[in-house]
Amino acid sequence: LVFLGLALPGTQGRKIPKCEMVRILRQHGFEGFVGTTVADWMCLVQHESSYDTRAYNNNGPSRDYGIFQINSKYWCNDGRTAGAKNACRISCSSLQNDNIEDDIRCAKKIAQEARGLTPWYGWKNNCRGRNLSSYVRGC
């Protein structure tokens, strides 16, 4: 039942509760993925988007979208970023709805290519090398 909301198409976006996000990450194989933990990903999501699927950040020439704050210069197409690569073959706007299946696929592609979470400044500046057990505690 936890994924019923993820399976249905949606455009509204929402803030995903902490323990629900932990369950989603665990069920999608994030524990141990490219040497990371679910706690790493939870810290990343907290600092990048505050668990908000509608999150958006303008970086000047590019923009970050969705719960993982995926960048329009390299990973998605927003129709506005000059020289965009769209390596995930996805529309950036689809990263801002309440169905995060496509976000998950793209975030895993980014992490796999980088062999970790270094592309995300929220993780590098707030999570790397720290005790992150509080991000999954109680879930």
C-alpha cells in the first residue's frame, strides 16, 4: 500500500513523511547502492529538498528539480537550459510530481556514474563523513 500513491500518476507534488521515504529507499535498493546507505540518501533528500517533491532551485544557467534536486544541465530537459544533456531522458517537470519512480531511476543513474553522492552539494556539505543514524532512527 505504501507505493499505491507512487504508482498513480500525479502532478500535485507533496512532502513525503520521513519514515515513508526510508521505506521507499529501502524497497528500491538504496542500501549499499554504490557504497551508500539509506541514511546517506535521507540526509541528501533532507538538505536538497526537505522531502518535497515540488522542490525547485534556480542556479542561474541551470535549475534543480524534485525531491533529489536533479539538474537540468546534465540530467533532465526543462526546455530552457542551454546545452542541456538530458542524460536521464526525462522532462524536468516530471520530477516535481508525487510519483517519484522516475526521480529514483535518475538519482541512481547519477550516483552510479559518479560512484557516490558527490554531485549533490547538500550531501557533500551536510552529510559526508558524519553520523547519519538520526535520519533513519525510528523507521
